[in-house]
Amino acid sequence: MKFAALLTLLSIFIMETTAQRTITFLSKDGLTITADLYETDENNPYLLLFHQARYSRGEYKESAERFLKLGYNCLAVDLRSGNEVNFVTNKTAEAAKAKNLPTNYLDARPDMQAAIDYAVNKSKKDIVVLGSSYSASLALLLAKSNPRIKALIVFSPGEYFDKPNLIRDTIAGLDIPVFAASTADEYSYLKELFSKVNPVNVNLFKPSKGKGVHGSSALWKKNPGSEEYWLSLLLFFDQIKD
């Protein structure tokens, strides 16, 4: 399995695909959400990509194209709590500010649910969700109550909200496959966060080649150790194949 995953990794780095267009849809409160849709085959399942604090859908300009090679369509979503990264402005955050809507972390939860509904309605298939930092925590909250999420990938999740231990206590008993990655410094905190989840369901990743990088930007080529993150992640995708 490791050899097969390594071959997939090499093909991802060699092959590049551009199949991206920008779309919009509505959140529950009527806010227009902007997202980048990367689609290669309408029959493929969807991988939803959510950014970290102060960022935008641009967090996935590089990695989304690699995920396409794994047989997923991707939807990289601007959440209302964010700003800009990789020269991509967060249009959802701009729209929220123009309407004087709150833009705290928890306020982005309905945006993520709207994206999930969009992908499920489009494909009629269960989805995989990838979150980064605060959106990783929100993804964990959503997964506990949403049966259409078949697996989770969370980079640097944490207790980023006002209520202590909200994430740890809410995800107790979570019974879908989870890949959870952190920096070396965050790892002990990550283990505590998942202490109430059956370890059979959780793949915890700690970088061994350096300290690592917070959030899904750990996957960017420019970041040291990105190949180590990718290889572990590819092994997880092998595990959740239908």
C-alpha cells in the first residue's frame, strides 16, 4: 500500500490539471458565498476545502489540482471569516462586511453547511471535508451531526471558540475516518482533542522532518516537509476508497 501511495504521490507532483471556475451559492442567511470549483468528472465524489483564519479559497490554489488526481472534484470555499492569501481575495468575507454581518469563526459554520449541501445536491454522493485551523474545528462539529460526510481531513484543529473543550466534548464518539495533522508543537494538544474518539477511527499525524506548518499550507511545495504530509495523507485516501 505504501508503494502504491508513493507512486500516486509522484504522479501528483508531475501532472498538473487546470479545471477551475468560480461559482457562487447562498448561505442560510442569504449571504453570497464564493467558491472555486475544480471539476474533472461529474461522476466523481467531492472533496470540500475550507481555509484557515484570515485566508481565502486561495489556500488551495496549489493543492486542489493534486487532489483531482485522486479521483475527487474539489470545492474550495471562501468563508465569511477570512481575508486573503496567494493573491486571492475572500469575496464571501467582503460580502459579509458589506451587509454588516458578523464574521467570527462560529459565524462561518452555516457557510460550510451550505457548501456541503451544494456538493451533495450536485453529486448525490457522500463527501470528504478538509478543514484548516478554525475551519478544521468547525468541520469536526458539522461531521458529528451530518451523515453525508464520509471522512474528515483536519489540519491543526483546536479549541478556537469561547466555550472550553467544545470540540473535544462534541466529537466524543465520532465514528467516521479522520486524518488529523498538526505541527510537532501542536501534537500533544491534538491528541488531547481526540481523546474521546475511538483511536481506530483517527489517524494522527506528527511531522518527523522538522516542526511542520500550521494548517493545510503544510501541503504547499515551498514548505519544508510537505512531501511527508502528502505521503501520509495519500495513505489515508487509500483507506477510505469505496
